[in-house]
Amino acid sequence: MIAVRDLRKAIGEQEILRGVELEVAVGETLVIIGRSGGGKSVLLKHLIGLMQPDAGEIWVSGKSIIGMSERQLTAIRQKVGILFQSGALFDSMTVEDNIAFPLREAGMRDGKAMRARVNEVLEVVELEGENAKMPESLSGGMRKRVGLARAIIRQPSCVLYDEPTSGLDPVVSDSINRLIRRLQERFQMTSVVVTHDMKSAVHVGDRIAYLHEGRVYFQGTPAKLKQCDDPIIQDFLLGRSESATH
Amino acid sequence: MIARFFIALGAPLVAFVHYLGELVLLAADTFRSVFTHRLRWRLFLQQIVEIGLLSQVVVIVTGGFTGAVFAAQTYFQFNKIGMGSATGAVVAVAICRELAPVLSALMVSGRVGAAMSAEIGTMKVTEQIDALRALAVYPVDYLVVPRVLAMMISMPLLTAECIGFGIIASYLVAIVFLDINGTYYVANMVQWTRMRDLIMGVSKAFVFGILIVFISCHKGLTTREGAVGVGRATTEAVVISSLAVLISNFFLTMALNIVYPAGYQ
């Protein structure tokens, strides 16, 4: 579904990505972990063309998206949804209008059908009856759920999640993790989840990639990651700020 | 020393040319979109309300009081040489050709331009524009095109309204406070004011509207650095729009005076 080859990106003087190699199979959930500020979100934004790399290749559904214009990218973006870290809801619209936005933009005019579809995805994200609320009156977890509902309403074949559980309490985080898993099982969506929450990574991931110093340092199943005795991986898993190697 | 001088001179010049280039590219993208992509009528009508309908009070007050004070000042000078009744002609021509388009544009850039850059800028820093792009919606189609079209329609109409209220206010001041004979006032005004004066004012307003909307939208779309960035973008949008209106007005006056010459001919 997605292939990344030797992706490089510098922002200002800082080299964020230094040759990332990654593949995501259809229907798979890949979790990208790594330290804060390590370029995980930058990598995710590249996958949907929101950022352009300095060098490298990105293939989505067999098409190279590098060098595509914004208008050409719209075809790719119809297949790939994204949940932003902040939710990125349109603050002048209600929950219902936010979620219905992609349908309206796709040309759907039947209000009844649109509302039915909105209610259906609200049920999936467990927010039934919240249609009329404005984003400012929602909690962080609810915003992420609404953002997710908006991302999946057109049933994309792939969803990208940018820190879906950051800033949420453990119970809400768990419900988001379950939701990601449920979406994958129900709609067979390919998922790429960026997180530094190990519990979330193990819960939702079929495969985990550890991003370190702008490169993929490790790739494997959650079980393989736990067994890995590399000190850098161990430091991250155990949350040690001073390396055991020092 | 010399190299440093040229670097100091060149850097702002390059930045200015770069900025102009970005504005031209945004304009080209917008007009391409107008002709090749569907118009979002609901957003367009919302912008007509926001730009046109809700700016009316500001423009009416501006036009009215400018007409009133200009009539008074003109009368104070002209009456000394026995030409008090010519006040109407001077006021009408000046309002049509210069005052109404420029003052309306300045008021609209303060009210609408600021709001546009602040709204789009806030969307930019809160990832809402990235969300639009991610949802396969091109931000220029969704945010810029409705605003540009609404401004192109609203600005000339607001200016025409400003002209109308300026002339009405000047007439009222003339006959109530300045004791000018209303019939002479109107007769002189009609004799010296031509349709071309009105066309010139409205044409200028059309150009000013385009300048304001592109400068404001561009500032919004290029906003960075959170709340501080939004504040900066808003201020810059108003300042640059106002300067662009005042500077372009001179060149428009010189150019349009060839097409619509001033004076009785």
C-alpha cells in the first residue's frame, strides 16, 4: 500500500529524516515509534503529501507522489485519511458539519443520507448524539474521535494516525486504541500509527518501526521488539534518559 | 563596505520581489480555479454577506461624514470668492473620483482584510488548512476563490454606496448649515459631474478590492508561529493593503484620467 525509499528531509539546518526506508502492506497496521521530536509526524505528513521531501521516493497505491501538484494529490488523499494530533477540527462547524464535510465536498447533496452516514460513524467512534456540539466544547479525546470519524467517513483504504493517544488519560487512550483496532477489523483498513506510547503501540500494531536519528532503526512485530536487547531500544522501552551503554 | 551596502540593499529587494511573485502566483491559481473548478455558492454568499452587507454601516458613515466635512471646507474657501454654490460640483467630483474609492478601500481593508488574514491564519496554525488538504480539498478553491469573487462584487457596490451617501450628506450640510441654495447646488453638481467620474471611482474600487483580498488571503495562508504569527499576519495584511491602495491610487488616477478625463468637456 505504502513504500518509502531513502526519504530525506531537513527543516532549516536540522536534518529530520536521513534516509527512511519503510513498507506498509495492505490491511496491515504499522506503528512508528520514536522519541519526541524525532521526525515521526514529519514522516507521516510526507505519506499524504502534506510535506515535500528533499530527496527520496514515496509510493502510495503504486503511484509515486513525489512531485505531484496539490490538485494531483487530491486523488491520493481520497484514498488515505489522516487523524491529526490536535484533531484539526474546523472550529466554525458543528461536529456533524465537520464529519459531513468530506461527503459534502465529494458532491453528496442528500441531507438525509448524509445525516444517516454521519450517525453511523459517530456510533463507530462512540459519540452518538453529539452532532450539534461545537469543537470548543469537546474534550481532547472527543476531538480526536470526531477527527477520526471525519477521516473515515469516506471509507479510505488507509488511515494515518498522528499521536492518537497523546494528552489523553489511560482510560480514554485505551478506548482510542480499541477503536483503531476495531476499524481495522471492521473495514480492513491499512493503518500507520505514529506514537511514543508503547502501550498503544503494542496494542494496535501488527508491526512496529522504531525511528532513531532520522532512520528506521528497528522493524518487527511487537513481540520481537520486546525481546530485542539493543541498548537504544531498551532505553526507549524502559524510558531511561541515561543510556545503559554509557 | 560596498558589498555590505549592496547586500543590505539587495536582501529587502529580493524579499519584495519574492513576495510580489507569491501574490501573482496566488492570483493566477485563483483565477485558474474560478474558470476550471466549481464555485462553492454557499461560501460565496457567506462572503458577500461578510464583505458587502456587514461593511455597509462603516462605508455609509465614512462616506457621509467625509462628504459633510468636505462640503463645509470647500464652502469656507469658495465662499470668499463668491463661488459657494460651486461646492456641490467640487464635492461630487472629488468623492466620485478619489475620496469614496480610497476611503472605502481603507475601511474595508481594516474591517474585512484583517478578518480574512486572522481567520485563514488561525486555520493555518491550528492545522485546519492541512486538514482541508488532507480531505482532498484545495485551500485556494475553498478559502480564496469565494472571498475574491465576493470582494470583486462587493467593493464597487460599497464604493457606489459611499459616493451616494457622501453626496447626500454634503447636500444636507450645504442647505442646512451653510445656507447654500439647494437648487444651485444640485444644478452645479449635475452640470460638472459626469458618468465617467462615477465609472472611474468604481473601477478603482474594483482594483483596490482585488489588492486587499489577495494581500489578506496570502498573509493568512503564510502565517506561522502560532498566536503571535496570527497577530503579525493581521497587522501586516492591513498595513500592506492600505499602502497598496494609496500607492496604486496615484497610478490608477494617472492612467484612468487618460480614459476618463476630468473636467467639463
